[in-house]
Amino acid sequence: MVWSAKKKCLISSWHSRQKKIKLGLRETYIHRILGERLFDKHIWMFDIDSLAGGLSIGLFIALTPTIPFQMFLSAVCAILLKVNLPIALAACWITNPFTALPIYLTAHQLGEFLLEGSCLAEFIFNLFDFGTKTGKFMRQGLYLWVGSVIFAFVFALLGNITVRVAGLMIHRIKDKLPDSED
């Protein structure tokens, strides 16, 4: 009984903070650009589908070599796909100044491993004349992008599955509790 009262108090304070944030965003530059989509309930919801989608988008964008634009891309994708915006933005910080170099080096090695010696890669390299200095740079970029996109798909899928399994486990545990009113 006491826990239920505390829970209701926490939920009502969270809702009041959300209202203040939404009121603060009205008539701002962001609101003029994105319109009422910025206030869609799915973007701010903490349900399983919204959380899983937000984490997937954030991880996918974080693991692609788009460092200066990751937060912007995550926000736009989360708003357009109506998934949890705060989780998508937080997941972008997987690649931060300390982790970006090891992540991108590993992605580059994966891309090089997969493309080196393949018929498709040789066709692309011959088609665009990768023998020059610029061509060598483009080749390294191709390795990085191929490895990064593969990492991004794998980790976005794993993040989505993890959130869904964790949500399922939490619901099962909640159902087994004797005092559960939900």
C-alpha cells in the first residue's frame, strides 16, 4: 500500500515535469521546424516498443561514422519513427571521444576482412579507379562504412531484443508479486 502511494507520487511528479518541458519547447525554433510531431506521446513514452525502437535507432546511428551529426540524426529519426527520443539520444553516446577510435578501428578491420578479395569489392575498386591517393582514401572509407553498417545492424537488433526480453521478464516478475496492482 505504501509503495503504491509512492509510485503514484513519482508518476505524477514525472508527468508534471514532462508538461513543463513541453511548454518550454512551444514556440521555439525546434517547434517551428518539427511542428506538433515534437509532442507526440510515443516520443516521450516509456513503453517496451518505444524504448526498443529508440535504443535501436540510437545504437544504429552511434555505430556509423557520422560523429558530428549523431544527435541530430537520432533526434530526427526518433521523431519521424515515433520512438523514444531520450533513449535514442542517450544511445548515441556509445561512441564518445574515448570509445570512438576502438569502435571505428574494429569496424574498419571487419570491413576490410569482408571486402578484401571479394568479387564485388574488386569490381567497385576497378570501376572507380582506387589506385590513386584519393582512391586509396575512398577504399579505406568503404572498409569503414561496410564494417560500421554491419556493426550497426547487429547491435541495433541486439539492443531491440534485449529491451523486449527485459520488458517481458519485468512483466512476469510483476505478475508474480502478491501486492501488484497493475
